[in-house]
Amino acid sequence: MSLHGVYVVTVTPFTRDGKVDLAGIEKNADWLVKQGVHGLLPLGSTGEFASLEEEDKKAIVDRVLKTVAGRVPVVVGATAETTDKAIRNARYAESAGAAGVLVLPPYYYTPDQEEIYDHYRRIAEAVKIPVMIYNNPASSKVDIRADTVARLARVPGIECIKESTGDIRRITEIRLLTEDKLTVFCGWEDMAYESFVMGARGWVCVLGNILPKECVELHDLIVVKKDLPAAWTLYRKLLPLLRYLEYAGKTQKALKYVLDKTGLAGGASSSPKRPLDPEDKAALDRMLADLGKA
């Protein structure tokens, strides 16, 4: 199965006493599939994976896959601070029916390029589903260099990369060095238009939690219909929200506020995150009103 299109990296709603709201996860997942997204991605950064216990991660994977029931592919975040743990996560995702796994380099400890290569090689050898490299130096504190990505592209099972450096030139470099052997996914919210124009075939999308149809439309206008003027018009409208979600440092809280407001499951965030400030709620309300989504 070729992975491409808009994959929404989903939030994890918590109850006020800190438990994972599995019913809310089910509600959101079903709604997103019905809105026409190409795939779902639980247990990413937006899903607060690092704040979850192992049993919670497994419960989320099971509930999402049961809810989706094969209607769209589900790529599961399998990141861990060691290779062995990431392999266990990836194997569980595979056994549950995931279409692929998304993996950051080990975080906290900053591996060198050879260690990064070995990390991904071992994971790819341990499972039969595609591995999506996740290059996000802001989160992992290490940049996976393009020449390392080119080496990884030759490893069977490594098929995609979520490119989150914020440098649009990186897509060109990856495409050239890998000879287009990897499917590039945009991983930077306010570079979706540029990424698709430069050859990305997917978007691991945060905004899709609350505006899935618009995100799919942007993808389709550029990648399928090749209508750049119409895509630019839509992109300009979405940019305030895209930039807020990318730079304000309140991604999960903002999404959860809007989800609760629209009758979906936002819920609380993992500790020690506090609820969204009134000023941020007002700013989000204005941006949604400008889009006719108030």
C-alpha cells in the first residue's frame, strides 16, 4: 500500500482526572474518516505520545483501528527513546493492523548520524509494514541529514519521510539524493502549499483535526487538479490558523478547545498543561469566524 495524501495526526483527549478518553478518540476518528481524510496518525507529537503509559498507547491503537475498520490507512506513532522500545511499539502496531509506523530518532539522547541510520534500519527489519522517518530537529534535538536519508531510502521497508525542518529546500535535496524513492510528507503546517508544489505527496496534518475538508481540498487542488491559483486562494485563508498552530506553542490546547466547541472530543491535555487562555480562545474564535466556521 502506497501512503500518500492528508494524514491527520490526531489529538489524545483526556478526562479531567487524567485518563484517556477512548470514547472521545472513537468519536473523533469516525468523524475524520467521514470528512474524507486519506489517513489517520495516532500517537504523534500532537497526540502527546510522550505523556502516555504503554497500556494507554496500546488501547488507543486498538480503538482507532477498530473504529476505522479499514476505511482508511492508519499509521501509528512508534517513537521511543531507545531502538528496542521503538521496535516493540512498531511490532504492536503491525499486529493490530496498522498500515505503517512513524518514528522520530531517539529523543533526549542525541544520536549521531550512524546511530540514526542503525535505529531506522533495525526497526525496518523488525516489521513488514512501511516505516516513515520523522525528521523534526525541534523535538528530537537532532537533524537527520539528507545524505543519511538517502542511505535509509535504500533500506527495504523505509518508504516515507515526514519532513519537519521548516526548510523547503530540504524536500528538493531529499528528492534528488533518493531519486524519489521516498514519499515526502509535509510536516510543517505553514509550508503545506510550498511542500506540495515542491513534490511532497503527503501531509501529516495538524489543522486537519478541526478543518479536515479544507486540508484535503488544498492537497487535491495542488497534487490532483494542478490548480495552483485556487490552491493559493485557499491557502491564504488557512494561513493564520496554520501559523498559530505551528508557532504559538499551544497546539494541543488550541485543537482541543475547538473540538470541544464543535461537539467533538477535545477534553483535557496531559499534565502539566493548563487550559487555553481566554485571549487565545478569542484569537481562535476570530480566525474561525474569518473562515466562516464560528
